[in-house]
Amino acid sequence: MDLSLSGSSPLPIYRQLFDQLCSQILDGRLKSGDALPPIRTVARELSISVIPVKRAWEELEAAGFIESFVGRGCFIAPMGTDKLQKLKQAMAADKLSDAAAYCRGLGLSREEAAALLRDAWDSTEP
Amino acid sequence: MALLDVRELEKRYPTFTLDKVSFSLEPGYIMGFIGRNGAGKTTTMKAMLNLIHRDGGQVYINGRSFFENERACKEEIGFVMGEFDCYKNATLQKITDVTRRFYPDWDEQAYESYLSRFALEEGKKIKELSAGMRVKYALALALSHNAKLLILDEPTSGLDPVSRDDLLDVFRSVIEDGSRSILFSTHIISDLEKCADYITYIKGGKVLSSTDVISFREGYRLVSGDREHLEVRRPKLIGCKEHAFGFTGLIRAQDAGAFAACKIAPADLESIMIYTEQEDGHETASL
């Protein structure tokens, strides 16, 4: 698990934690059944208060990314390929809608924006 | 059950009233107690601990009434008031020898481990310690009699940023096992951002807000806009600063709808405090 917080980010700390864990679960760095460290340990390690960590964990649980068991702690939830795919699409759609709004704001057409996405896709091919 | 429960605490002075101050703190958390000089922070702490006579209210420590079980409750509390500067010429060893006699639960092993962790030398005199070391020594004493609740009045004032950060690290590790809590007063907003779970904000002897940091911050928004947007909305502004090109002000989150024509941004703790303290109209009156 990798976490790094930025004081200059406009996002609140709990949101930064949530986003970072989400993407690590979606790209497979964190796998179903992996244990998350205790909330209080995370807070101390990151030099932040307990509440934002607690809030991030609660939201991850509500979104179905993690499961918590009293006395045992929190674990990455089991996820079938279907659920994983759906979560990935939801995260990508979220990012792309910002990009689409930006293109629209610049006065580009739907086709121009789609072409730009295709170019961007090709240019990031490894 | 709350580790600390303060209910409707009252103290009346001829020119100042502590007005039914209530808040509570669960075990395992840090609460920042904020407000301007003279808002009643120290008075609250003293009245809570029966160091000054109170005119009303109750305080419960772990469910027990503090005023009816004062001695037993005090064993569970570590209290550091302002600067720890009594007996400047005494060595730490001497002060510890006196202190440990008061506490049946004194834990010598814990004491020694805190001394080494805080790099405190028993042979040193109080006057030879820096401000940061004095606070750490006071904390070592409190933690060695197994205090569950630490009440600290401005523990970070007078510390340089590095010692302050170091002390906040100590705070976080003190509460890490979930059984202890810390109530500390401060003016330093970055202290709150780095370690407070809950905030109790007192103004003119009254508690304005007592809630977790996220809800506290999300209860407000910063707005900025043109002057033409200002006049009709002024009653909804908690505080505001006007300049030649427009205004910036603080509103309650639920009033955001009325400011749709303005720029709205999340509020930071410092702005919340600065604008709230203008509420009585000093700033606007001068314009």
C-alpha cells in the first residue's frame, strides 16, 4: 500500500486517501483479502489525525472496495471480474467527464474530442 | 462511554461569563480547544478541574462525576497548565520523587521509557530544559501515573516549529492504542490541522461549535464575488472583507445556494476563525 498526501492539494485528506486506495485496488496492486493497516497506525504514520483516515475507510467500505470485521480489521473486498470492470469504468468515466467538459468549453466538436482521445490513447502505448 | 463529558459548565465573573459550556470526548481522540485570548479556554479548563469555583454544571470522567470523586478522577487526569516552571532550580529527579508519591498507580517502568524516549536526563534542572523539553517532561509525569485524559493548556505555545511538530508526534502516539485522549488549547491553526480529531470553538464564553474536524470545516464555505453581489447577501455573511474589486467572506454551507453567482470554495480553519471573530461587526463598521 502506497500513500502520499499533499498539503497543497485542493482535495481534503480523506478524499486523497480514498482516491489513492481506489486506484491501487483497481490496478491490482492491492488484492482481495489483503489486510489494511489499523486506522490509528495509518494516522500516526502519515502524521494526520484519526478522523480523516476513518472517514476514508468508511467511504471505501460504502463503495464496496473494502470490508471490515470487528476485532479483525479491514480487508480488500473480494471482487469478481464483473464488479472490478464496473468499478474501473465508473472511475474512468468520472475522469473523462471532466475532460469532455473541458473540450466542450474550448468549443471542440464531439468528433474532434473523440479523435483527440484516440491520439492520446495511441501516444501512451508502451 | 465518553472519557470526558462537560455539561453546562458555568462561571460568572463581573465582566465575563462562561455560559453553559458543554462538550464531550471519546477515548482515543485528540480535541483542539480554540478561541481568541480571553474567550474562556483557560477558565473552562480550571473550572472543569475545580481549580476555580464554578457556578454551575457537571463534569464526568469515564462516567463518574468529577466533583463527587475528585481524588479518584484526578488520578486519571494529567494536567499541564501554561508553562511548567515551578521550582526551576530542582532537578527532574527531585520533582519526580515528589510527584510519584501522590499516585498509587505510578508506573516506574513507563516513566523510564518516556524519559529515554523524550531524551530527558533526570539530573538536569528544570531551568536547564528548553520549553519543548519542559512540556515533554510534564507529559512523561502525566503518562507515568497512567492518566487516561491529558488536559493541556497551550502546550505548543512558545515552541519552534520543529519542537512543535515533534510534540504533535508524541500526541498522536499517546492516543494510538485508543484508550487515552487529549484535550489541548491552542492558537496555532497548523496544530489542529496536524493532529486534532475534534474541535471545540469557544467565543465570548460560549461554545460556538464542538464537532469532528471534517464536519467543522464542511459546515462553512468561502465565497468571493463582485461588490454588486454583496449588499443583498450581507446578512448571510458571517464575516467579510471588502476590497476595491469585490469581496471575500465566510458563509454557512447551507447558505451556499444564495451565493450561486459568486465563487464558492471550501473553507480552511484559519479563515473560519478569522471571519467568525469579525461577526460582532468591528470590521464592517469601519468601512
